[in-house]
Amino acid sequence: MPGADSQVEDAIFALASHIFLQTPDASICLDALERLLGVVRLQYLILFLTFVRAAHYWTRVHPELEFEEDIKELLATHEALAACILNDPEAGSDVVSQSLLDESLVLRQKADKSGALLAAIVDSSADAIVSKSLDGVISSWNGGAERLFGYTAEEAIGKHISLIIPVERHHEEVTILERLRRGERIEHFDTVRVRKDGTRLDISLTISPVRDAVGRIIRASKIARDITQRKQIERELRESQERFRELAAALETQVQLRTQELERRNAEILRQSDQLRALTGRLLQVQDGERRHMARELHDSAGQTLTALGMKLSQFAQSAKQDPAQIAKDVEDAEKLVDQLTREIRTTSYLLHPPLLDESGLRSALHWYVEGLEKRSGLDIELRISEDFGRLSREMELLLFRLVQESLTNIHRQSGSKTALIRIERTGDNVYVEVKDQGKGISSDRLAEIQSQGTGVGIRGMIERVHQFHGELRIESDGSGTKICATLPTKTRSTTEQGRFNQAA
């Protein structure tokens, strides 16, 4: 209702006055009030106006009754209204009153029709529409409520609303009723209710207070909508989001692991690159050592022979001037020196790469080398290698030959031993090589340095050659001698062979 002394209140009074007096504008004013107040409230107003009019004309036939002060003030301030009331013939009162009653009947019919229409709309609604008292007792139950909760109207009306509320949610109803008593409207309150068969369903509630004609809250109207499907969708959605988060976390973990793996591989590549540079440097040192070894061999053998040959040729020149008979002897000596030089050069070239290694295999090449070294050095060398040893790859045979050659060279030059033992065996897919002497041995500090750092040109060369074939080299030494042991897999390509194989592929 409008506030006191407001323009809307004045307008209602003006419109009601035209209806009260049945002026020519009464019909227009009646329509305006119906739009403003609604059918029901307008019906109450018409009944009230009819009562007031009947009371007014009753006072006219009782002149002893006086107007009250507020009516006197009203008539004094509205001359036109006062003239209509005071000068209106009483005979017309019945007609006007009857007209007002007729209007009230029409309005009542409209109200009944509107109420029936509203009831039909409520009953056909897909939503559950329920009314209840402020104590929670159900007073109406539409078809939507029957379909949603499974109870008929006869089963529900008169029962407490807790009929459809889970036990653990009874506190919600207490809160709702308290808010309704305060005149609050509760919109879109998501909760859970129980059907007649015991199943639970998710619903959204809109609850409004219902007021009487004077504005007092007398009950509550509740609209319940089934949101089970929506809740299920929200739960598919939450689970999908959770799975997505888990997938994202797993993916992030995989990315981190992959990143760490790439970083590790990158570090490994860098480390291998450093190792490759170090290996290249070692190989260059080995090559330099081999060159020094070859130069020393040529200098010690062929160089001495060439010096002796030069001296003989000088003597030959002098003899040709002084004693012709000496010429024949000097020529013979020179021929011997040339033969010796030829043998020295041939031996050196054989040592660099013996032809027997390619032609007859490792066993024949080692026997030839051992026999030659025994003659040149005076060492007593025992070679143990079976006659059915067989052939290996060319690079593997060269590796084994170099291991024996380098070991015997070290024995001859550094150990002081007079004997050496060489043992070569094939066991399964491996080759075992052992070279042992009875010399002074290697100190423990020096041996630790050799094994950890591979120092020494000859030792470093052996280590690098064995590692190329993925083999293992061990050095054992004490005061009774030194033993060098190597184990190599026969079915594994060397790094050089693998490189050539990859390049060919």
C-alpha cells in the first residue's frame, strides 16, 4: 500500500471518490484501480465503499447524528465532494449502492475466475508448489509435488513438511521458518529432499511468505524444482575438472622428468664430448709414443748398421788406394752389413704390422714374434696358445698382438726379468690374455697411478685399445713380478668397426 500523504494515496482517494459517487468517470476510475490494486484487493475496496455509502445515507435519515471531525475537515477542504454528498438526493442512494454491489459481484466473479486460473496454473506446473503454515504444516500440494515427491495431496496435506526432509537436514526447516516470520524471501536454495520411496533428490527451493489482506504473514509458499540432472552434470564436470587437473599435474610431472632426462642426456653428451676430446688427445699421445718407439728401433738397429756400413765404405776407399788386396774383404763385410740392414728393416716393418697376422692368424704371428725377440733380447719366453685357437676379426687379432708386443717390450726394457709367460685362451664368447714376468715389479703408488690415470705411453695405449673393444684390463704387481690380464668379448664390434658399419649403413 502507498505511504500516507503520498501522491499515490491521493490518487486512490480521488479514484475511489468517483466510484463512490458514480460520476461519469467512475468506469475509467474503476479500471485504473483494478490495474493498481488487483482484482482481489479492489473487491475489498468496493465492499468497503458500499458499506460506507450505506452508512452515509443511514446517517442522513438520522439528523441527530453529527459528522465526525475528520469528515467535517474532508468536506471543508473538498467543496465539490461536499456538494455531491450533501446535495445528493437520498432516493438515488439505493441505485448507487446497488450499482456498487453489482460492481462487487462482477469483481468477485473476476476474482473467482482468476483464482481458478491460478489454481489450474499451479496444479499443471512441472515444479512442486506447496504451501505450509508458519508451523511447517502442509496446507496445499499441487500435481507437480505429487510427481516429484511421490505423495498424493491426501497423503501430504495436514502433515508436517519434515515428511520430505532428511533427518540430518531438519535444522534447515527451522532456519527457513525463522526467516519467513521475518518476511524474508528465500530464492534458489539448493538442498536435498526425500521421496516417498526413500530415494533422495537434489532440488532448488524458492520460498516466499504469504500475507493476508492486512499484510500479516500467515503461511509460506514453496516452489521446488528437481535439479538432480543439473547436479549430476555439475558432478561430471567437477570430476572432469579433477581428472583434467590430475592429467595436467601428471603431464607437468612428465614434462619435468623429460626435462630432467634431457638435461641429464645433455650433461652426458657434454661429458662424453669432454671424454672424446681427452681420448683424442690420448690417441695422439699414443701415436707419438708409437712413432718414438719406431724411431728408437730404427735408430738402435738400422742406424747402427748404417753407421758401420759407412765406416766400412770409408775403409774401402782408403784400402783401394793403399792395399788392393783388402778391397775384396771390405766388400764382403759391406755386403754382410747390407744384409743385416735389410733384415733389421724387414723386422721393424714386421713389428709395425706383421704380414703373418693377416696371412696365418694370431698364433703364427705370435710364434714368429716370440722367436725373433728371444734371439734379439735373450729372454726365455713361453707361449701357450692352442693349435685350434682359430681366427678372430682382423682388428681383434691386431689388438691381441699389440697387447703381447707391448707387454714383452716393457718386460725386456724395464722389469729386469729373464723369463716371460704368455697365455691366450678362448672361453665361450670371451678371449683371455695373460702376460707374466718374474721381474722387480711395480711399486704400489705407481701401480695405483697407472690403474687410475692410465699413465705411461705403453700402458695408456693398451687401456685405450681394450676399451675400444669393451674389454677389461687389469695389472697386478708385487716384488715377485708383474701380471697383465685382459678379457675381451669376441662378438662385440670395436668402436672403430661400429663407426665404419654405421657409415656404410
